[in-house]
Amino acid sequence: MGIAFSAPHAKAAQAGMNILRQGGNAVDAMIAAAAAVSVLYPHMTSLAGDGFWLIQRPGEEPFALDASGFAGAKADLGFYQGEERIPSRGPKAAVTIGGAVGGWLEARNWMEAGGARSLPLDSLFEEAIGYAENGIEVTESLAEASKMTFGDLSKLDDFVALFSDHGHPLQKGETFCNPALGGLLKLLAEKGLDDFYRGSVGRHIAAHLQTVGSPLEQADLHAYQAVPMQVLEHEISVGKVFNVGAPTQGLASILILAIYDRLRQADWDEAQQVHHLIESIKQAFLIRDRVIADPSRIKGDLQDYLSDEQLQACVAAVQSDKALPWPQAAEPGDTVWMGCVDRDGTMVSYIQSIYWEFGSGVVIPKYGLLWNNRGTSFSLQPGHRNVLQPGMKPFHTLNPAFCEFHDGRRMAYGTMGGEGQPQTQAALFSRYAYQNVDLAEAISDARWLLGRTWGDQQHDLKLEESLFERIGDVLQSLGHSMQCLPDHSERMGHAGAVVLSPSGACSAATDPRSNGGAFAEYF
């Protein structure tokens, strides 16, 4: 049997892989990597961010876990009276509980309930603590995010004290330390993950958030728990694809593949393939934007949108010779996706996010903890499907993907990139599954993206240069409004995948657009 790990930062992938080599299970390995990447990629994720899990033991149905946060009891329309929208930065942007740590706890509980043995938390956090205390090298990704956001975030003193170089944006190649975050990980290893919400750690977090002016309070943290969630699935010609339900856009990710699978013709050239994928994306997004919100606000079963009748209506709306006019509103997002398989064949597809780069910018100095700003996804318009209300969860771009192929292969895959997540998933999946492209090449080859994504404000169709040169003229003739980006642009997201074959052999790949690492070993 093999073990494998993929992550958008090589040291995070190594942290997870080291747990697998020790005989740790896939969930423990993922927690180790999630803690490490929170130190290594602080602009993308945090312990005070959100997470979604898709876990599958061999021969079992996948299990999904919603570790996203809800709005606090005081986070209502009255709290934002006079505001047109929820502020994107500062204390009023810290609207929702950070659910990631609660997800770590419940994922471990689920594995142990199934008979798995969990390693001690201090073993899982060892590498993350070392990086926090000894420092990390600032990557180009971190430096660019620091430069891009500093105008807004420099108004927050606690943020500047931690995430700046003497009052200036972080610079590539310099060393960044966050020993307070290492101290938090040590506390959680000693006291247990639940202490983040219901212990001394949680009390201090709540007190600080109240002091700076967030609507979150101790009772909100105390009430938080990650919960099982709906797994969406659909059979296509090459296998069965899985994703997670509301409040994520997992439905859109499956819809794209389900629509495209019905449209696809084996003799299409690359331009026809990409055009039909883009048109499938538009149909999926129209449904997503009409439907997805907090699960309690959804009427009916999301699985029904994958019925033959619904899919045929989408297929009929796609024109092979003409692009549907666009844009629609798009969502940004900063995220990490990671995947792994352990020696027992358990696979994990996991995604963790702080939302915008550096989230709300609110820092709890004692713990070096950066709070998310996912609550800015809420609307302040009464009657809106995502209107702010205490206890509700906003729409999430996050969605971890998984596939069982008919030949017995199993694949965990995903990406960061907000609006681009379902699109990048579709690109790498279609190349690997339909065109038999090597896994690494399927991820690294030039990509497209429709709409706004991380670090971008434009809503048109973007093609990386190599792809633009190959098919740009044809797509423009079909009515696509386009722009050209450099190859391996970070705006295309950080994708990754892990594949396990029936023989037990495995492979892993990561994105050259990230600082990622992918490792696979076979015993």
C-alpha cells in the first residue's frame, strides 16, 4: 500500500507526509499539515478560519464535515445599521466563528469511532510549532499579498505589529516569526482542541474580540461545533464524483462535470473542449447563485439539481457555436486545498480558508491568531438569500472534491481560488479523466478562468498565455470576452491531487503556481 500527500506549500506537505510515515492516519496527517500551513501561508489560512472535510475509508461512502463558522448572536442587521455592506477589514469584519479547529476535533473523533488510533496532538503540531518559533522564509505569494493589502490593513495596529517589517509590507526572502502562534498550538496540544472554544483559550479570544469591537462573544464560541454535512454525488461516464453540499459551492463543481459529461464528444479539439466546459460552468453558476445559502434556507434537496431533467435543461441551454453573455457577480477567496492517503487506504480531500488574504486583519496578539472575514459574504439586504442573521452561515466558495473511477482508482483533488475553484477542478479532472493526461501535467498545463478570483477584479474570461496562443482566436470567434495572463499565474489558483490505484500504488501532484509539494511512497 502507498501513502501520499499534496499541499500548496512543500513544508506543509512534508509535515503531513511525516505523520503518514510514522503510521498516522490520514486525518492526523491532514491536521499536522493544516497547522503547518497556517504558519507557512498566513495570508491564505488560519486556525481562526473555516474548513470542509471529505473523507473516505476503503469500501465506504464518503463522509463530509462542515467546519465553517456561523454569525455571532449580536451579528444582526442592527449591528451594521448605516452600513451598505459588512466591512471587509477590521473588527466589524470578524463576524463568524473560526471553525477549522472544531473540524480537526470532530474529524479525529470520527476516525476514532471507526477504530482508528490517533497520534498525540503534540506530535501533530511539532513541525508547525518549530516553524512558528524559528521563523519561515517569506514566499513571493506571501510578500505579494502583504504588499497588496497593506494599505487597508496598516490601519490595524495589532496586524502591523505581527505582519509587517518595521511598518512595511513583508519582503520575499526575509524571515517571519510568530512564536505566539506556536504557543497557542502548545496550549491546544496540552489542553485539547476543545479549549479553543470552551476553555481558557476561548475565553481570551472572546474577550479580545469584544474589546476591539467584533460582534462575536464567548457564548458564540461556546456554542460552536463542526457538524456532518450532505455529500453530493453523481455518476458520470468515467466514475462517480463527490462533493459537499450547502453552504459551499460543491453543487456547482459537480454540475459542471455532469453537464459536460453529457455534452462531451470524443473527437472535440482543445478549443471545443474548453468552450463547452466554460458554457457548462455558466449553467452551473446560474443555479448556484440562485440556490446556495445556509442549509436551513434551502428548499428541497440539492441532490435533485443533479436529476436527469435538471441536467438536460442545462445541456439544452449550451450553444456549441456561441458563448452565453457574461459576467455574473463573482466571489473572491484565499484558501488552501490539501489531499492525502494513508497506508490503510483512507483518503482525505480537505480545504481550509481565512477568506480574503489575511482575513479581517484582526489579530489576537497573545496567540498570534488572525481572524477570518468570511462574514463579508453576507448581505445586509433584508430578504436576500444570504442576508446576515445570527447563527447563519454565509455562502462559501470552499469545496473539496473526490472521485471513484470505474477502474477502481480513487482521487482526492481540489484548489484554492474563490470563483475559480469549480473551474480549476473541472480543468484538471477533464484532462486527467477524459484525455488521459498525466496527473502533474493536468494541473500544470495552461488554464482558463471565468470571472473574478483571488487578487483580481475583472469578470471576463482569462487564459494563460500558452492556452491563449493555442485557442484564443477560436474562443473569441465564439463570443468570449477574454484577456491573456502569463503562464503559471497565481490568479489561476493552487491545485493539487492524490490518486490511489487498486494495486495500492499512489501518485500525488501539486501546482507550480504555488510553493507546493507532492510526495508519494509505496511499501
